[in-house]
Amino acid sequence: MYRISEFANMTGLSQSKIRFYEKKGLLNVHKEENGYRYFTRWDAFRVNAFRSLLEYGFTVEKAVEIIDKKQSGSSFVNSLEAKKEELQVQIKIMNSRMKKINKALSLLNSESDSNFEIVFMEDYLYVLASIGIDFSISNENGKVLARFADVMPIASCARIIKKDELIINGQSINPSYCFAIPVSEEEVLKKYDKTKVKRIELGKCIYYQRKVCRSKSQTIESFNDLFEYMDKHNLHIRGDVILFPTFLNLDEYGNDIEILYIPIKD
């Protein structure tokens, strides 16, 4: 039998960590008549098995659950397969986050207020958080919105601008807020209510990068550069537009940085 200080030396765990793992169910408390805790070699073996599971990325709770189950190679394989799938999603998330950081740095360091390019984009799936500035639909779509949020930044905050709002001479636009994800990444969502999700068809698009202050961003005049570019190249809008905010300057002392993809006719 080993006192807590000895057990700490044996396992490399601090005494506070040992007490923490006792609360989590990894270690059973053995007490002498005088109230002192003591531990056995079996407890040390459990710690080693537990640490092996942590190395795979299991949570403390899941690792304890696996240790306490009746040992089965097949059940452990299933646990490892599930963890592998989870880690693959996390790797995608980290790679996506790195790409977005690099893109944001490029845009923030750019001196140009607008930039245009013809690109080919895959379609996106999106779930609405609002219709214009009415957010009541988020009550209906809450579970799917949460599913999209769980895999950000593979999914992204976005806005949908209706085609008609850009081609009709109004005074302003009223974009709808949403979460969007490339169709090719749909698998990371796993199960979700597909009746709550829409698809925006992109294909051949104008890539439009702009810097504009928030108070002016929804005025038709703020799209004049886009309209001039389209007139110059004889381009016509084919469908709804998706907008991705890259930097939001909430205090109005600077500009938001936005990326828009405008589907165009061939």
C-alpha cells in the first residue's frame, strides 16, 4: 500500500490531480482507520491504462468509462474508430481555420478597397438565422444552426442577398443571416434536418472583395463598384448572392471587409 505522496511519485501525478481523478471515478478511495488515503499497485496500473487512452484523445470521462467496461477488443476498436472520425473533423477544422487566418491577413494588409475576379465556386448549403432583420426563423432552425456552428470554421457565418434586391433600383438591401457550408463538406454535419437547409447555386461567379463601413454596407450605392464592373464586362446576375464577412468593424471607425460571390450568366 502507498500513501498519496508515494503514489504521486510513482505515477508522476500531483496530489491535487490524484484527488481530481478520484472525483472522476478513476481511482477508488482506500482509507486507513486513521483517515489517511492509500493506493495499491492496481491503482497505478489503472493510471497507466488511463493515460494510454488520453493519448488517443479521449476525454477523462470517456477514458474512465472504457476502463470500467468489460474488456473487449471489438468495443475498443469501435471507440477508436469513433475517435478517429472525430479527430479527422478536428483536423479539417484546424486546416480551415488556418486558411481563413491567412486569407484575413491578406485582405487586411491589402491597400485596395475593392477587387474583382471571375471564379468557379462549388455550391453551398445554408440554414437561415434570419429573414432580413427578422430573426424569428432561428427558433425553427435552432437545432440545425447549432449543428452548423459545431463545425465552424468549416461552416461559416454568411449572408444571403436576394438577386432581385440588387437588380431592382431600390435604396437598400436587406440580407438574411445564415450559416453556410460547402456541399463537399456536408458529411461533417452528420445527421441533421435537411428540410431546414437550402442550397445556393454558385458555379461561375464574380469574386468581389470590398471594404465598406457598416452604416453604408447595405445601401445600393455601396455596390456601385460592382455595377460598374458588370457593365464594363457585360455581365449579368444569375441568382442569389452569398456574402462572407472577413472582418467586422463594429465601432464604425473603420471598414468591414467582405467577400461576395455573385453568380453570373454564361
